[in-house]
Amino acid sequence: MSTTAGTTGTTGTTERPQERLDALRRDAADCRACPLGEIGTQTVFGSGPAGARLVLVGEAPGYQEDREGTPFVGPSGRLLNEALEQAGLDRAALYITNVVKHRPWLAPEGQRGGATGRHGKNRAPKQSEINACRPWLTAELETIRPAIVGCLGALAAKWVLGRDFKLTRQRGQWFSAPLAPNVLATLHPSYVLIQPETSYGATRDTLFADVRALAERLRTLPD
């Protein structure tokens, strides 16, 4: 991660935020700080403008994101898009990223090697992988300096708000953090999608309500 210091402004660079973000993206493309860089199709860096006032942070890329190189473009992304649309938020104006930038996955039994041509199974990121990716998300948030961060899922919430954060008790509440003055954590869309029919509607409503809360807070803040 050779240019992180310069791109986050700690060396007095005169680069504009979008230029810094683009430089980070180029550097991250070659990241091999953990083994995920060897088994993923590509780095899935954040997507959106450097001037975004709202940043959404998820957990890690899935199969479709690994293929396309963009966060939240698979089933979870489609559900997130519905929530954003209902809340009146333009996805193109937001910055969307993940804690981990390569897909954590398990190869189907009996298969070994890289991810090419294999669907595999998503898995939760290991702590070592989260630690290896920490500089990237830190640099993204320091560059963008968003007014609001929405954490999608417990892993993202703990990354932004600290390890003691409990999503089951503190979801939907507003907090302040060093990297953003307004932080709200909600359910990850993938969690909603795996719910049985009996609980799907309620969890979906919870996610959508929290996204509306993000939109409402964004509208009340000064430009």
C-alpha cells in the first residue's frame, strides 16, 4: 500500500479527494496483504464519488461482486437498491464499500486453486483478513470525510464503532465515531435474504426503515 500516506493527506499532498481515491483504488488492485488476494478474481474497492456525504459499509464481496469488481451488485445489492429507492436516495451519489476488499470464500469440496470459473461458498472474513484490509477502509473514510456512515451488518458496525458494539441491542441508534460524526448500523441485506418466510417481512422492514433514517438524517444536515 505504497501511496496510502500521500493519498490521505498526511504528507502534504495537493491531490484532490477524487484523485486520492483513484490512487487508492489503483494501489488496492495489487494488494496481497492476505491470502484472499491470491484466490479472488479481483479487488472489489469502494464505488462512488469522493464527495459523497453518505458512505455505506458492508462486510465483504460475494460471488457477483468478485466477478464485476463493484460492491453490492448481487442479490444483496438488489435488495439494498430497493431500500435506497424507497428512501429517496440516489445510489450514484453515495459511496459504497466493504470492510474486506477481496471475496472470502470456500471452494466446493474436491476443487482446489483459484476462483476462476468456480462459484464456491461465501464465508465470514477472518480477523487476520479484516486487519490486513483495515488501512484501505481507513484511507477511504479519511479521504471522503462523510457526514454519515451507514454500517450494514455487525462486522461493519464493530469496525466503525468498536468491538463492544452489539447490533442486536444498538441497531438503528445514532452514534459518533472518529471517522464520521453520524453513524447508524443496520442489518446486512444478505441476512434479510436468508430469513425464512415467517421472519423475512419483518427483517426487510427493519432494513428499509433504517435506510430511511439514514436518508432523513442526511436531509437535515447542512450542505
